[in-house]
Amino acid sequence: MIWRRLKKADPKKEKEFKENLEKENVGVKDFVALLTSAFFVLILPCILILGGIGLLLMWLFGAI
């Protein structure tokens, strides 16, 4: 169902995207900022949620 809705990449747009990406100079500071924001937005909440679920299960089954 969803596979029918997905469109294949247009080679012209893909080439244009790669050229624009090469023109932009992404420095080390930008890369560090990207990784830091990904950590705080994605990884840290996942760890906290999984840890909370683990603690809840331990509490329910009497391990704590």
C-alpha cells in the first residue's frame, strides 16, 4: 500500500541536491552541534523511556 505511494528519486533532483550539498561547507563545529542535538532529541529520551519501563517492570514483579 505505502510502497505504491512512494515515488522514485528523480535523477535530476538528486544530482542538484548533491551539488548543493557539496557547495555548503559543513565544518567540524556544525557536525558536533548536529551530533549533540541528535543526542538530546533522540537518544537521551529513548534511554530514559526504556529505563523507566524497565524500572516499572522491576517494581511490578517485585525485583525492587
